[in-house]
Amino acid sequence: MISKLFLLIRTVRYLKLKQISYRIYYLFRARYRSFIGFSYKYKLYRKGKPLQFTGLIPTNCSYDSNTFTFLNRSVSFSKGIDWDYMDNGKLWAYNLNYFDFLNQRNMTAEVGSAIMFLFIDQLQNLQNAIEPYPSSLRGMNWVKFLSTHKIERKSFDRFLFGQYRVLLDNVEYHLLGNHLLENGCSLLFGGYYFNGKELYDKGREILTTELKEQILQDGAHFELSPMYHKIILNRVLDCLNLMQNNMDVYSDSDFKELVNRSAIKMLGWLSAVTFSDGTTPRVNDSTEEISATSEELFEYAKRLGLKWEVAALKESGYRMFKQDTMELFVDYGAIGPDYIPGHAHSDTFSYILNNKGKHLLVDPGISTYNVGYNRQKERSTSSHNTVRYGKVDQTEVWGGFRVGRRAKVEIITESENTIKGFHNGYERFGVFHQREFEVLDNQIIVKDLIYPNNKLLGISKAYFHFYPDVRMSLRGASVELEDFVIKFEGNLGINLKEYNYAVGYNNLVKAKMVEVEFKESLTSSIELY
């Protein structure tokens, strides 16, 4: 018995050492290939060829005279660029390493090339730069920049090809979602630029699988964030652009048709959820000035010869009601894909209301990805226009990108003017939340029900977040505003409070919100002037 125990201990130790040794090996191999492996000796160099593109969307201006601006924070590097600058958080450092600035409108070939040389010289000492996600985005941006300016330099090609060899060994299968899709798009770019079949085949393989998996039938990206939907749509259009204009490198009609079909579906969904002022709902992880606008994407798609129709929203769980000047967006969707809900919020049954092109009831949005109070608060139930039972969230969100128990939605009935459903996010407390929307002429009726009703039923709170410039006042059981009034039935109390509205990352402004307490049922009638 003792000998068997020793054998088991030795086996476990061996497996742990073997696992550690593999980690060290792969880390060394990634490093080795990235800054040594360009040489002809190791056959990691391949000459690149500038590609043709039709009307790419320029990236946001983020570089000016050694000053980089990302996420509303600017940093000037007077003594050399610190590519691992972390004072503004991981996401800021990632943005620095994406090299999006190479493709901003005013970037010259000379300045862009100089920054690329500086980066190559420092790579062997960097941490963020060698991670697969920034490597993927940087690869595509370099290919676009080198192709646009017709730059052919062995030093750039050696470096870029070496980085693509590293990416081949480090595809983000462990993260999946938009990360894996970006890996696939970048490998496709690398395959075309270097006429490298291994890169092309891996990119094609990933995209073939992931486009079918990640684009829902109604055209939504399955992480259910309009911001990420636009980012991914831009990437899909870039891939279609690449294939349309470089058929002399690779030509695959079936694959091209898959990408084309995916783009059309995504355009249809985006058309359905875009408000008349051109903005999109800020549900889940969404905010301004990160992705291209809907209008930019629509114009880009037209330049590529695409035609699409407005989608009928279904699988995403989102609905858009439009009547005269009123636009009401409601969320009856799932908490993202079951296996990757990192960008989800606890916002089931939340809604956004615009009227006459003005924002009235809004989603507060996100200001950070850094783990802490703000990130936790912005994902919580009380930061959305929905109902919280007691003092708990419908869905357990934690740790920045983690989700525990989650609310599951069932739609009971819906028609052209109504939708009713319930979720089980509070089932562990013995209750369910049902919400119904009814859209009438210049009126929206929202009915909330917490059931089953019993003597032990706790207090629930319904939240209403108003756009920062909206003026309002409380009068009895109603909230009066310039353009509309909300009347409540079944309320136990109405509290006027302040909240932080996120105007993009790291930019918060104060705005008003109303918290309405009730026990069993609440009817909120929104009357528009």
C-alpha cells in the first residue's frame, strides 16, 4: 500500500514538472521565434507583397507628436515609447500595442515606419506586445499600412512573418469569442500578405468555424454587445475587402461566400438596432468612440458592393419598437453565450428610450475594464433600467469578466406592439420577475410582477436612468420631464438619486436616476409629449 502511495506521488510530481517544463518551452519558443527566428537559417523569413484594398475605414486619431491618446487618456513619451506602460491599465497598454494609429488619416509613411522600427528594437523585452490578441490586431494594421503606402522592407517582413509564426502556435482557443475570431482574421491577412499557405489555411479554418458559431441567425454577434458587433463587422468587411481585391493570391468562392453572407447578416442586425441619430444601444460592454459608427460601416459595405435588408430581431433576444418619433429598445436576451459571458451585464429586461432623436432613458454604459468598484457597479442590476429584488443582482457578475448564476429568460407572448416574458434570476429566493411592454400611441406601459405573492415577499426596486441633460421633477406618484411624464401605480416609494453616466472610457458625468420601490407589482406609464 505504501509503495503504491509513493508511486502515485512520484507520478503526480512528474506530471507537474512536465507541465511546467512545457510552459517554459512554449514561452521560450514564442520569445525565440519573435526576435531571433526571422533569419534564413530557421526559415522564418518570407518576403511580403503589398496588397490592394478598397476604401478602408480610417482608425480614430490616437497619435500626435509622441503623444498617444486611448480611452480618453493621453500619455507623452519624451524619452522613448514605453510599450508596457501600465499606469492607465491593461486595456490602454493593449491599445498602444494594436498600432491602430498607423491607419489614422494623417499618418505618413515616414512617421509610421519610424515607430515600427522603434517597436522592433524593443520587442525582446516586452510583455503585452507578444500576447496573441494585440499581436493579431497589430499584424492586420501593419499589413494595411505597408500595403497602403507600398512599403517593401525586409526588416519589417522578417519581423512580421516571425510574429505570425508565433501566433500560429498561440491561437486563443482557451478564450474563444471575439479573440479567436480576431486571430483568424489576422492569420488570413498574413496568409495573403506573405502568400503563406499555412497562415491562410489556419485563418480560413478558424473563420469558417467561428463565423457559423458566433453570428446568430438574426445577424447578431453572439456576445450581444453592439460595440463588439461593430468591431467584428468591421473586421469581416476587411476580410471581404482583402479577398475581393487580391484574387491573384488566393481565390476560394465558397469561403468568400461564407464571409459575404456573414457580413450581410450582421449589417441587417445593425440596421435594426441603430437609432435614428446613428447611435446604437449601450447594452452589455458597449460605449462610444471604440468602434466605427453604424454609418461608417454601412458606407464601407456599399463600397464593397453589398446589399442588405433590415433584420427581424429574434435570436439575439433584443427588440426595437418604433412608432412615429419614438424608439424603444428592449432586452429579452440571454446572458451571452453560456461558455463565454465575460462581456455580459446583469441587465435582463432593461430598456432604452429615444424620442424625436433625443436620448431620454439610457444605459449608463461602461467606463473601465479594470477590476474594482466601477466595473462591478456598471455591470450590476441597479445600473440598468430593470428590477432588482432585495439587494441582489439577477445575474451574478464579478471579477471584471466573470459570471456566476445567471438569469434565464422565457418569452411568453409577443406581437407587433407588445412583449411579455419572465426570468428565473431570483428563483433561489422563491420568486420570478415578469415584465411586459405595451407600446401605444405616444405611450409605453411597463408592467412588472414579482410572483408568487406571499407574506414574506421582499421589497423590489425598479430603476430609471435618465440622460445627463434631461431635466426632471417629482410630483406625487409621477416623474415629470420636459418631453414626457412617467406615472407609477403600485409604488411604495420614489427616490430621486444621482448616478455616473459613462461618456466613453474613463469619462464619467453626473446624471439623474429614479428608484421606485414596490412589493408585488408595479405599472409604469410613460407618456410622450
